[in-house]
Amino acid sequence: MIYLEDKGGMIRDYSITIIIDNSKTCFSEFNEKHSYLTIIYLLKIIYAINIPSFNLIVTGDFNEEPHILIFNKPSVTIFKDEGIYAKLLLLICNPKLNTDLAKAIKTSYELRKLKKYEKESYLFILTDGLLHEKYEENINLYSNQCQMIGMRVCGIGLGIYPYKAKELFTTFLYAINPENLIKAVSIIFGKLVRTENELKIPSIQQDISANEKKKIFSDLEKNDKFFYNKLREELQKIKQGDDIMNIFCNKEKIHLIIKL
């Protein structure tokens, strides 16, 4: 299992690599919102799973190497390094006209080879596939090489209609609503995830029971430092049926306004 008990003296040696296709089409005016949300939700899922080895790669164009933002770090550190956010935002806010997705996949293959004793790895490739039809052969070549050394390759669609990306990968996920991506990813991991609670996204609001709400308001009423306590006392003095305009406004000013 991807989660091994520390009591048993076992080591969790699994990894996840994410490749983001930083192309103009993925982050066009029509697709950028979906692409941004998909990236955010996937990172939150990886954070929640608590993988010991996480890699994050952003594609470059054909004249440069891919950008390796994270290499071989625990996924719980994803949201602790503000420098990574700055670099990631800087890149995806300045997408490339043409990106070399095949080179990024090759880079993930080379990084995986550096870790000889890793049991199993997952490679998620985020793209719409629109710019890569000419280079499909190279993408398939490096994807197959990744799978031959134990990496499970999965494409994830970016944008509102990533139909070309579906043709590039044997396993492909797409969520029209990025919030539902968590369900799709859990299917990929299968039994490797023990419970649904381990895939809960951090910061999701939980429903509060009636008793909990009652206790919250009770604590506020007993708190002498409650900011609106005096205002509430004054409002309680107002009798039902009183003319609010007469209480808070000057009648003469009201008549003046009406005449104007």
C-alpha cells in the first residue's frame, strides 16, 4: 500500500510527478480559469495524500529545458514554500506559443532513474494536447519508457475541451468541474488509498451541527469583549413598529430631499 505503517519498520518509497503543459492554448482566455483550478485542486490532493517524494515540472519551449520546480520532496511541503508559488505563477502567467511536452516527459524519466530503489511512481501530465499532434510519436516514446521503469502515466485534461489530450494517453482523466478531480484521482489510486478521508482537500468547509452553532453564539454572548455587544443592546431597545427613519434620521432633511 502507498501508506505503510511506521510501526512495521517499512519505508514509503512511492513518488508522484506532475508535468504542467505551459502552452498558450492551455492558458488562453477561454481555458485559463479551468486550467488554474485543475492545477490547484490536484496539488491539494497530492498534499493530502502525503507522498514522500514529489516532483513538479513545467514545460519550456523547444529552445529551453523544462523547469523543475520541485524534485524529490515530501508532498506536505508543497504549500510551505512561497518561493515555489512565485515561480509557478510567473511561468503559467507567461505561457509559451509552442511547448516541448515530450522533453518534459523525458526529464521525468531521467529523474525517476536517479531513484533506483523506488517501488512505484505516478506521472500526471496536464495538457489539452492541441499543440502536440506533430510530436505524438515522441510523446508516446517517452511515456512508454516511463512505464517500462515502473511509472504509471496518466493524462489530465486542461481547458474546456481537451479532446486532443485524450488521444495521447492510454489513461486519461478530465473533470469539467475541477472540484470533482478528487473522485477521478481516487479511482487511479484504487486500493492504494485506505479511506476517503485521506483524500479530503485541506480547507474544505465542514458542516456545523445545530448544537455547535448554539454553543458558538452562547460563547459570543458571554464574551465581554464581543465587538458588537453594545450595538446589539441598543438595537434590542427599539420596539417593533417604531419608524426607523424617525429614529436615525433628521425629519427636516428628509422633507428637504423630497421637495428637491
